[in-house]
Amino acid sequence: MKPLAEILRPDTLDTFYAQSHLLNEAHPLKQAINNKQLHSMILWGPSGVGKTTLARIMCAQVEGYFVQLSAVLDGVKELRLVVENAKKYQNIGQTTVLFVDEIHRFNKAQQDAFLPHIESGLITLIGATTENPSFELNRALLSRLSVYVLEALDEAGLMQILHRCLEHVDLALEQTAKEQIIANSFGDARRLINTVEKISQAKLESLDEQSIAQFLQNNIASFDKGGDIFYQQLSAFHKSVRGSSPDGALYWMARMLVGGADAKTIARRLLAIASEDIGNADPRALEITLNAWGVYERLGDKEGNRAIAQAAVYCAVAPKSNAVYKAFNQAMTSAKQTPNLPVPKHLCNAPTGLMENLGYGEGYRYAHNEPDAISHGQTYFPTELGEQNYYQPSDRGLEIKIAEKLKKIQGKS
């Protein structure tokens, strides 16, 4: 027996309850379909939004020969066979539409194998991906494809699909139960259909709100720890900490953990935050985050996650400064622009008599022999570059004191 998702798969645009932003009459994609002039493209969006279904429908609309490959299971060998068959169909005037699921999983060499056949018009490539194509596809292939972003289904679209499901299964669901199922689908049509099918197969004694809630309790949101959704959540976590929102930081941390993220990934990001966004405004943030990571390594998830959460809250409420981050970037830029400037002789060591005779180390003033251990006026840059002032402490946290010390060192107070 076919799975319910396959039974309900739409075969025309009229029954495709999604992506109206791409399929309205004014959109170039819809115009291309109407004119039967399909072009190669990438369909980028989360799971269960109709990428495969839309590809099949488009192929049928242009009366093409549809071939599907999976980047997980197939490779260049299978592509060669597709190409040979495409030549045969081309001889009888029929276009070959090649749909490649999870195209981001192909390596660079495999992606390059598509190029000549796209350019010659032998195949029309439709690639599907849940990942950001800007990062996952090589530039040569991406430049030859249009990218269309598919969105998670809204509640109205999911309700239409749910009603279609109920036409095929014997379930009398209350309105609140329907709303629970839709909320638990997270915009994923396939997830919704599979949930309805599982409820039907479970033969629950009751289909009221409480029973459905109990059934859905362990059906948590899917989480691709290597995917674009993960990086967006990690970005939201970072920006919450940077923006001094401990509650936002805890929420996004919890979202990632509930979805199956590795807590060490969060700890690594916190270490970056402690250096990039807090810096010398509160150097303790770096130490506290390192300690939290150590607690996690020693105690595992439950207690370890609490320690990382504690560090996240500390970093969120800590004074913020990116002064060191900016200063280091400026120093790197200067270093790249002046790679051949010599070290001033007074900063060089003179381990041999010859080097001493050549003036190496001459004029250097040993700081510990100076008042307050500061050799005022001594220069530390190549002569051609002149003294630079990259580090500008903020007026927050410990950097207030650091700024006062620098003024004294630089003779400004």
C-alpha cells in the first residue's frame, strides 16, 4: 500500500497548496512554466515544502522526460546514464528534466559534471537543497542556475492539506486537535501527513485535545545540525548574547539543544563571543566559558548544559566591547599591506658581536629599568609605518581602567 504522502502528492499546480509567491502569474518562474520554457534552477527551502513535487509538476507542464537522482545515493556514473538517455529523447524532440535531490551533497567535481550538459541544453537541471546554495554549490554551477526560495507552509495551506488527509483516513478530529497537529508540523507538509497517518494507525481510544497532545509529545522538531536552519539559530543565539538578552540567549540555546545540537558547538560559539564581543571589558567571560566547557566534558549533558547556560547568561549581561576585535583586524590589514618593512634595529636582538657592531639592539630601553616600568617615547613600529593606535578601549567595564592606563602610557594625562 502506498504511503499517504505519496497518495496525496499533487500532480497539478491547482492542487499545489504552497509557494504562491513563486507561482503567481507575474512571476518569471510561472511565466516560464506557462510558456513551456523551463530553465535550470535551484529550489532552496526547508524539508516538506514541496520541492520534489513542484519539480515533477513543472516537468509535466512542459511535457518533459523526468529523471530523479539523489546526491546521497547516486554519482557521476548515474549521471552519465542520464546523459545518454537524454540524447535519445533529444532526437525525438523531448526535453530531459533532471531533478537532483540534496544537490548540496555532491562534491565540486560531481557538480562540475553538470556544466557542459546544462550549457548545451541537453538537460534542464532542477536541484533541491535545504542548505544555502551560496555556501554549498560551487560558483561555476551556481552562476548557471536561477535560485528560488521556497517557504515553510502557512497555517491555511497546512489546514487544506490536513482536510485532504482526512478524506483518506478514518479520523474525526476536533478543531483543537487539528490546530495541535498543524502547530507540530512546523510548516512541513510531509511531517503533517505522516503525523496524521501515524495517528490513524495508532488506533487511539480518543481523539480529543489531550490524547493528541500526548501522542505528539515525543514528536519534537527536526534539527539538521549541519544545515542552514542550525546556523540561523546559532546566529540568533550569538546576537542575543551580543545584544545583552540573557532570555533570548537561553531560548535559542534551548531550541538548539531540543533539536539535537551538540552542546559543545554552543560552548565554542560562546568562547568566540567572549573574545569578539566582550573582550577586555570583562576578561572573566573567557575564563567562565572555558570552565563551563570543562564542566560539560566532566559531567555530561544535564549538569554540563546548565553550566553552559550559566556562562551564556554571564556573557549576555557582561559589559560589551569589540575594541580588541577591531584592533586586531586593523593590525592584520596593516601587516598585509606592509609585509616587507624591516624590524627597527633597537627592537632587534644582538646575540653576536657582528650584530652588535651593526647596531642591532642599540638604543633599546629596558622597561623594567624605567619609572613605573614604562619606557615613555620608545617606538615599536617600523619607521616607515610610524606609530599606530589600533586599540581604542570602550567606556565599559574593565576597559574604563585600561583606557586610563593607556593615557598614562601614551603621555596623554
